[in-house]
Amino acid sequence: MTELTIEQEKERAKLALKATYKIEALSVFLKKELPTEVEHVALRCLVNRIHSLNSAIMSILGGEDDMPTVDLQAVVQD
């Protein structure tokens, strides 16, 4: 693997955070637009899981300290 400069690492972190915002938007859209019929429950649960994991990633990459590490671990280990 190629060594990255500090500037490259910062740019990659910004891109990762930007990607999480896009995942957030998609998951919010899906949660809002998915039908509520029983046959869609599994898909709805999957979207909720993706949303929870993405929120943990956003907290870490965005430097937000409002979610304690133990809570982040609980989200990831579910």
C-alpha cells in the first residue's frame, strides 16, 4: 500500500465523511418511501441497520464527541 501524505489522508477523510452524508440521505429517503406492508419488514429493518451503522461512522469521522465509545461499540456489535 502506498504511503499517503497528511494532506491526502485529510482529503480521503473528507471524502469518506461526504460519502456517509450521501448514505444518510439515501437511508432517510428509503425509510420514508418504503411501503409499510408486512412483506417489506425485512427491507425496512435492513435500511434501519444501515442507517444506525452509518450514524456511528459519521460521529467518528465528523469528530462529534456526543456519542460515547461504548455506545458506538454497541451499535457496531449488534
